[in-house]
Amino acid sequence: MAELSEAAGVPVPTIKYYMREGLVPPGRPTGRNQADYDQGHVRKIKLVRALADYGGLSIAAIRGLMHELDNPATELHRLLGAAQRTVTEHTEPRPGPHVEEAQRRIADLAARRGWHWEPDHPSFRTAVGVLSLLAEIGRQDMIDVLDGYAEAAERIAQADLAALGDLSDRERVVEVVVIGTALGDTLIAALRRMVQAHLSHELLGGHVEPPAR
Amino acid sequence: MAELSEAAGVPVPTIKYYMREGLVPPGRPTGRNQADYDQGHVRKIKLVRALADYGGLSIAAIRGLMHELDNPATELHRLLGAAQRTVTEHTEPRPGPHVEEAQRRIADLAARRGWHWEPDHPSFRTAVGVLSLLAEIGRQDMIDVLDGYAEAAERIAQADLAALGDLSDRERVVEVVVIGTALGDTLIAALRRMVQAHLSHELLGGHVEPPAR
DNA sequence: GGATAGTGGTAAGTAGCACTATCCACTCCC
DNA sequence: GGGAGTGGATAGTGCTACTTACCACTATCC
């Protein structure tokens, strides 16, 4: 187990904790107090850390995902839903005078772009929540980003789809969906900030060098 | 204060807590145990809840942002950096055999797209972390999403910039930057999932209707 | 063959966070 | 003039993600 800990870069007690919580399967016992672990274990532990550190997921959420990985859901379509539900913790929009308008706005957007959607989809509710909140604090002007974001979201989802690749390799697809859903958000946010910093540097400039020549 | 609590939809003890923690300024005292609150207070409390519920920020991070709001930084360029740093909690990539390659990949990407960047920018480090992690667990195939994501990130940052609008209204710009940085990620993630659900429905279909005609 | 270090398993303890409850002297308003 | 409410402070709560400590046992090195 010391080796396992070394290989995965995670302290022994934490590994024990993960096993207790069912995030990582137990080793194959070779005696009353000895067990073997293989590369699969190392990988799983690293994955757990990745989802926790970069995905910002709770242990409970990760447990859900890991179980999803272990019994590949029968229907791919349902798997995506499960991954989405597990990864996103949901906040219902607080009722307020602007909720309806926000709902209408997102519905319009979806209609315009030809998205099929359902009014009780958690992400729809989240988007509505953010929008109605912006309206409530009088920042309607920020709602105009919506179309730009929507366009970007389409581009992202397209990339996600491409990453799935060959759909017949079930196990692989399941893993890509689960990891991609959780870590994708983080990666996108990081790239967004890089571009923002770049634009900010270019337009507002830190110490603007005098142009060469 | 009961009115304030009512208007903001937040329990009284929580408001007291926020004031104690400096997230919300105290009211204008009108007696030894009485104070006046105005619309600004209601707005600020709502904003705090928004950042906590939808932005997923910690109280400490929100305090940082609120202070940013209160003394508009002199330089816009620095403000963005401050907002970014406050919103994103940073995880240094664990050293591993793939970190260097990941670094090279992101650097290449940035060079290809003409992004100016610095090697110690937190978002750069985060992106590197995610990539090297994917490599470590043998999911290099997922790294191919990078270009698609980068394109989307450019689109997003462009929308963000457009939302800033007139740069001369300092106070407004500061607010848009702070709110946009925090809530933008959530909004983007929500839209991403909506598109994913749509595509998934379309391609893998739940109950696929027989084509009309 | 005997000390020492390490193992799997479990139970109890801890640190940090975001509140929540309780108390207090006071004061508003009916 | 009396009960409800106020600002302010201190202490307590529930949750999460680990850590510590302990156990009986075993592998291994000398």
C-alpha cells in the first residue's frame, strides 16, 4: 500500500478513506493483512484526485461518477444525463419578478438556435437563475452576452462530441463523458481567462511598450 | 433590518454574519440600536448570494470581490487580474512526467492563436494541470478537444469584452468584470450542458420517433 | 528466531467553513 | 409602560474531507 500511495501521490490514510467510502475498489487480498494493487488502482486514485482538485467535486459526487464508470449504463443518452446531474449541484432559482422573463429569454435562445430542451432540465434552471439574478440587481446589460456564449457553447459541445469518437467502445465513451463533463468546465474556464488576460493586455495594456521602430 | 431581510430574501442572522465578515457595509446608524438601510444594501446582499449560490465562491473570495467593487482599482488591466485571481482557487499541477509536454501544448496553442501569455498565470497553470492529468491517466485522446475549446474561449472572451461596453463608466465596468468573471463560468457551463443534452437527444435519441411520413 | 516496520481494517478526532442560536442592554412604537 | 425588535458580540452547530490512533497480525531484515 505504501507503493500505491507513492505511485498515486496520495497519503496512505487518504487512500484508506477513499476505499472506505467506495471511491476506489479494495485490493485483491493475498493474506489476512496483505493485498495486491495494480495499475488500475493507481489510475483510479489519480482520477479521484483530478475530479476533486480540478473538477471541484465533492466526495459524494465522485462516488456517483465512479459507480457510473463501473457499470456502464445501458443507454448512452441516459449516461450523459447521469453524468451531468452528478457533476452539477443544482440551485433552484429564487422566485422573483424576473424569473419568467429569464425563462422566456432562454427559451427564445434555444428556439432560435434549434436546441431541443425541457423546462425542468437542471442546466436550463441554472441559466434561468443566473439571468433573473442579473435582472434583479439591475444588470440587464450583461444579459446581452447570452448569444455570444450560446455560440461558444455550441462550439464546445461540438468538440465534446468529437472527443467521444468511436461510439462502439462503450467503456471508453463512458469514461470520456464522465471525465469530460467534470474537467471540461475547468479547462474552458482556464482558457477563457487566458484569452481575457490576452485581450486585456492588448487593449488596456499593462506597461505598453512603445511600438518598435 | 427585518425589512432588509425580507427584501433580500436572506435571514436576519445571515445578514448580521455578512456584515461582521465585511461582505456588506453596516447601515447608517440613527440611534444606539437602530440603523437605516437602502436599496444599495439589498442589492449587495443579493449579489453576495448570487456569487455564493451560482458562482460557488467562498465567503472569503466574495469579500475580496466586494472590496474590489468598493475601491475601483486604478488600472482596469489590474482589476481583471484581481478578479480572476479572487474567483479561481488555484491548484498547482502535481509534478509528473507529463507536465512539461502539457506546458508545451498550451504554449503552442497560445502561440498559434496569437495569445500573449505568461508562464505563471494561474489559468495557464490550471490548464497545464488538467492536461498533464489527462495524459497521466492515459486519456491523451481527450486532449484533442483543446483547439475546439480554445476557439470557443475566444468567442466567449469576445462576448465578455462586448459586455463591458463603454469603458469610461468606471464603476459599471468594475461591476461587470467582477460579476461576469464569477457568474460567466456558471452560465457557460449551463449552456454547454443544454447543447450537450440537445445533441445527445438528437444523435443518440431517447425514444427515437420513427421519421414522419 | 526475534525485533522492527508495515498492513488492512475500524473508530474516533480534527480543521475549516458557513452559517445559526443565544444573549445582552437598549429603544421603538403602540 | 411593556412586548417586540435592534445592533452587536460570543458561542455553538452541522457538514465535509480528511487524520490520528489503535488493533491484531505478518513480512522482512539481521
